Amino acid sequence: METVKNIQNSTFKIFRHFAISLFLLCSFTLFSQTNYTPLQEAFSRSQEFEGRGNFTDAISSMKSIYQEDSYEINLRLGWVTYLNGSFTESAAYYQKAVKLKPYAIEPKFGYVYPASALGNWDQVISQYNDILTIDPQNTLANYRMGSIYYGRKDYTKAEKYLEKVINLYPFDYDSMILFAWVNYKLGKLREAQVMFNKVLLHKPKDTSALEGLSLIK
């Protein structure tokens, strides 16, 4: 009899465990569907409005389900408010997204759009530096930093960033032509000449490369 009772107790425990697991699974599924469906619908509407160029309603769709602690909503609002020309508001949403996911790169790249539109170049550089701290080989961040310092006529700093890009993408047109001009500005004429000629392999009769070569000759 004792053996039968033990078997019955074991069977009951297994059944109870199964029932609890099933209840939790159903509850989680129901919660997930209930919680995410309105969000998915709002995102969908927002994207449809964006596609039509109706940024005001694209923003309103997201604000109707706004949650301050939602990375995705803040990221989305950062983008559509930028498209709407609301640069200060856009920067604020991107900053919230950065705080929510400090090791994420995408909100930092996003923040650069309104910051550059507002002319806040020190903030732009700060974001790129943060990106490169996380991902030192990030091609886009290195290229843009090189472009910024080239525009500021700080060719030594520009060379440092662009050299990384060239090592990763040796035959990329934008990187080659900018790196060629950086070398020219630094007085590295041999290096500039080689790079200008490589540009012409990529894009024959390129006016910028031909101009550079004419200056060296």
C-alpha cells in the first residue's frame, strides 16, 4: 500500500507541476499578445504615415502608446520627429534611447542627425567617440570623423580615422578620394598620387582625382 501511495503522490506532483507550467505558459502568451498587439499596430500605422510623408500623424501614432522606458518607442520617435524637422525634440528622444541602452550604437547614430542639423558638432563628435569606444573599427563612424576633421582642416586627425577605413575597405571610392586629399594636404604627395590614381581605377575621369593629380604635377 505504501508503494501505491508513493506512486499516487508522485503522479499528483507531476500533474500539479504540469498544470502550473501550462497556466504560466498560457498567461505569458496572453500577456504577450495583449501587451504587444497595440504597440505593433501603432508602429505599423506610424510607418504607413511616414511612407506617405505624413510625419505629423506618424508621430501621433507613436505618442498614443508612449512609454518613457521603451527603447523602441523613443528610438522611433527620435526618427520621425527628425523627419518632421523637430530637431530639438528628436535629440531628446534619442538621448532617452541612449540612456536606456547605453551600449547600443544605433541611437547614437540616430542622435547625430538632429545634432548636426542644429549645428551641435561637438555633440556629434562626442557621439562618434562613444561609438568608437564600443566599436573601434566602425567604418561609418571613422569615416565621418575623418570628414569632420578634414572640414576643420585638422588633417592629422582626419588621417588617423580615414586610415582605419582604408585598411578595412581599400577600394571604397568615398574613402579613397578623401584619404587622397588628406595626404595631399599633409604634403604626402607620393601617397596622394598613388591614391588619386586608384580612385581613377574605381571611377575613370573622376574630376576630383584628376584635379588632385594636376596639382601634384
